[in-house]
Amino acid sequence: MPMRTNIIHGRTFNRQGRRLFGTHDFAGLRIESCAFENCSFGYNSVPFSSKRDSVKNSELVNCKISRCLLGPAEIRSTRISNLSGDMLIFWGALFDQVVLEGKIGPLMLHGIPQSSADTALQEMQYARVKKFYADVPWALDISESKSDDFAIRTGAIPLSLVRRDVNSQFLITDSGGRLSRSDIDALSVSRYTKVVLEVMADEGLKEALLVAPKLDKSLYGQVLQDANVLARNGMLS
């Protein structure tokens, strides 16, 4: 029997999701044309409690966010379409068959659970990431998304589990682990692409995702040219 979908339309949520204990578990929701202001999801007073906030079998469509924060939640079988607003950072969130499509505002997926995570917390998170993605067929589909700023940082998702448009969303590789700032400076590419490469080098990553910003037409064309430069230097997979 198919799961019943509950539709939430045209509402404004302010300062929702904050609490000390317990978890939020949502399923079978379609949230459309809503606004979220100063909301959070995925956090309680115990960053690594055994149970995380979760979302599954849901849709977020034509919504707007402002000053929101998303922490180490599990998001499964969910579609996010046309999400606008300011920068949204996913801290330590885990994805299982999640689709981003349409126009997507600035988005960063971080592998660490919080900006001030110490080494012990980071190691616990990396262990959870490895265990979680061992059973995930694919994590994230961004192939039909259009963004002006999209980044995956600090090993948030194994890039082999990201479905992408190979003509505008490029996999940069540094299999030898020898990429240096001087190597990056020598490349004739845009500052946008150099930032991606610098982060890759600073974080010691062997691969990184370069997403051409389709919502910024002039920069989009430049990043496509950058991809050609990287390909000629053997840096694209």
C-alpha cells in the first residue's frame, strides 16, 4: 500500500526545530511554497546521539530559506526542487537517494558535524559516514540542478555516489596527492575554480567536485573553459 503524503502549502516557519533532547522524524511529507526563517534541523544537545533526526520519502518544492542551519540528520528518498535563499550549510548530514533539481540557492555539504568539531568528533563522523554509505546505492543526484554556488567539502559524500551532469559537473582528481598552491597558481583558470582546487589541496582530498554555476551565465562559460584546462592537465576523471 503506498505511503500517504501529507501536503503543507504556503506556510512560514520561524525558529522551528530547536530543542535540547529527542529527535524529529518526518516521512511522507510534501512541503511546497513555504518559507523557513531561522530554523534548524538535525541538532540536539548530544551531537553524536545514537539516533539522528531523519527525513524520508518526502519533497521540498518551491521553498525559500533564510538563516537556517542543518546538522547531522539522515535524509533518504527525498526530492528538493527549486530552493532559494541565502547560503545553507549541511553539517554532517547523510544522504540516501536524494535528488536536487531545478534552481538551487547557495549550498554547501560539509563532512564534519559542526564548524568547531575537534579531532575526536571528526573521527567519529568519518566512521559513521563510512558505515552509512557502505549500503547506499547512490547518495545524491544533482544532474538536473542549476546553482550559483554548490560545494561538497571535507569528504561529506563519496563522490562516486553522486549522480551528476558530466558536461557541467566535473570530477577533479589528484590521485598522486601532489597538488600544491604553486601548481594551482600556474593554472590559467578562474578564481572560482582555483578556490575549489585550493580547498581540495588544503583538505588533502584526492578528488573534488567542480560544479559550473548555471545561474551565473558569464561564470558558467568560464568554468566550462576551466574544465578544458583541467582536462588537458590530466586532472578530470
